[in-house]
Amino acid sequence: MNEFLNIEDVADDRGEEPVKIARMLTRKECKLYLHLGRSEDPILCMTEYLNEKGNYSIYQIRRGIYPMTLKAQNKYVERISVNNFDLTELHFISGKDNRLKYLHVEDRTVKVVAKKSDIDLLPKPTLVPKRLGASKSIKRIEKFADNNFHELVLRAVKFVYNKTNKTNWNEVRIALEKCCLKEESIKFGKDYNVEGDSVNYIHFKSHNYMEPYKIAESYFIKTLSAYRKNL
């Protein structure tokens, strides 16, 4: 039996939202953990604090399960409360007290988990008929992590398809701005990744976001194929 359980899977099994599970756990002072996957390849992370030279240090660490900092737990709850399931830039503790920041954008193998023993402490859910035949509510492998951006992409894909009978990625990218709801915004720009390479990014923000949802344009192109299949 697994010692750790995925927050999203627990929520789906109980017929509840992930944010409710996360809040109940943190209120009981149960720890949340960042599961960085089980691949043999190391993962790049950055220190939380500046070193003596005034710079952040970059580390390669083994993938595995690491406790999140209290600040990261609160940040995670804030994000998923507005359907933003992006896990980048969440801090965790490696070793005795080495506080590191997870950097990889949209790595689908990374998830937030909790100990099964802590999950067992939660009150039993109210009896709600399980949604038979439905896909898991937050299946990150099938769509963008931010639910509002996911809905925007659906609108943009349909808009372009109805207009051109095609779904060219650049046309969909341009249509994102046109398909934004009243309190949503899209910005395009360049930034540098952890390797120092210049990368094109898409920034999405809604009225209740503390920070924008940010994805690399290359990832947008890759993930768009799943949306085309649903036309």
C-alpha cells in the first residue's frame, strides 16, 4: 500500500475538490509533500535564499518526495482555490534545512501528495453518488493545469476552427486574446529559463489571480494537440 497519496486522486475518490482536501490537511497541521517523480534523471532546483555572493544557487537533486515549506503549502492552496494547478516555484526542504525552489514548467510527473495516515484522519465525505464514466476532474495529463486557461484554450480552438476549419497553433495563440473573458488577460513575452536560454512565454491572468499562470510557448504547442482531438 502506498505511504503517500496524490491530493487530486483523493479528492476525486471522495467526490470533493482538491482545495478542500488540502485545506483540511493544513488545518490539522499535516504536511504536504512535493512528489518530483521517480525518474533516474536529476531535477534542477534553486535555493530559496541568496548565497554569500548575493546570488541564488542552482542544484541538481534526485527525484523523490520532499516536504513543502509552510509558505509553499499556503501558496499551493491559494493557487488551486482559483483552479490554478501550476506547481512551479514551490519551495520544499531537502536534507536538514536546504530550502529549494522547484523550477520546471509543467512537468506532468510532479504532483502534491500527503501521507495516507494523515488522509485517514480526515472526516468521511458526505455521501454523493460517484461520477461514473467521467474522467478525473483535474487530470493534468490531459489539459493545461490552470482550469481558466484550459477553458480559454477551448474557446480559442473552437473560434479558429469555425473560422478556418483548421487549428493552426499560431492562429489559436493569436485568438487567445480575442477569446478572453472580461476580467482575463493574455500577454506574450520572452524570458530566460534555468539554463539561461531565451524562451517565449504566454502569461494568463484572471481577476482573482495573485500571479499570472505562465507557460512556455513550446509547451503550449505540444499540449494543443490534445484539444484538437476533441473537435
